[in-house]
Amino acid sequence: MGKSVIRRRGILLVLSSPSGAGKTTITRALATADPQLAVSVSVTTRPPRAGEIDGTHYRFISRDEFEAMAAAGELLEYATVFGNRYGTPRAPILAALDAGTDIISDVDWQGTQQLKEKARADLVSVFVLPPSLEALEERLRRRAQDSDEVVRARMVKSSDEMSHWAEYDYVVVNQDLDESVRRVRAILDAERARRERQVGLAEFVNRLRRGA
């Protein structure tokens, strides 16, 4: 007998953390290992970093383009971080969720609050904490993408960011990257099994009762 597939609405899995705590690394590890998980491509006004590809890591757009998208309601969330604008395009996300595709995204606490207002039923939020401030600063300096001044600014900002941990559905302390990836994967698997996300479940059960 063929395998029965129950139609399911997609999940919008959001990871937040202070810069350097690991949200982007965890996001990419999960997406690489799971073909059912697509990475949300945000728009940003900041210039690309070394190795970043337009349309893969971000869509790099002008500030005028960004403000036009925000004004037209084309962004599910947007925020300003260190003078640069970041946002999540609405149309591709909602289309993917309707089609049963899960989306993973790393956004800050401001973006997560906006997503709660606009897509709460689809949202699963995870806050990633560093094991210590010393470890956080070491990771920021090790990635060598920012000046000492920017690193200091990010460390100052991290205290405010971490104060929002209680607003999230789940919290993961990123002591060990592989273990953190396993924990977030377990969260995703559990959320995929939620009854309310399986929109085809009633139809499936009715077929079972009819012996079909």
C-alpha cells in the first residue's frame, strides 16, 4: 500500500541571538542537512561582506528600494541594525508556507516581535545564547569581519538583545555547535508534528474511518 501524505502548512522557524552567538551558523547547518527547509533571503541596505552572494545570503538593495518595499507593505518585518536596514520579503515567505515548505530565518528581536504580529500561527521562535560574554567576544574577533570599534559596539548591544530571551518559544545555549544544531532540529521535528499544522489531518482521518 502506498504511503499516505498528510498535507501540512509550513513553519516559519526564526532564530535570534546577539551577533556572534551562532544563529547564522546554526541556520545554515540545519538548511544544509534538511531538504525540506528553505532559508529566507532577507533584503538589506548594507554592502556585501567577503564571500557573500547577492540573492543567496541577502538581496543587497539601495535604501530607496528598501523604503519603497516597506511603504508598500512588502516586508513581513524590518529593522535598522548599526545603521543598515534589514527586512523579510512577505510574498515568497507566505507562498512557501502555503505550499507546505518550512522556512528558517535569522532575525533580531525587533523583527521577531513584528513577525508575531503578522504571522504568529506560523512562527516558531528560538533565542540562541552564548555560554559567556567572553566566548561571545572571542567569536566576534575570530570571524575578523568587523573593526575593534564595531566589535565593542556589538558587545554593548548584546546585553540589550539578550534581555529579550523570555519573549521566545525556546532558548538554546550555544555551548557546542553540533549539540545546538541537534536541539534546534528536535524543536523543528516536534513543531512539524503539531496537530494544528497538519491541515490535511481531518481529511486523512475521515478516509481512515471510511476504510479508504
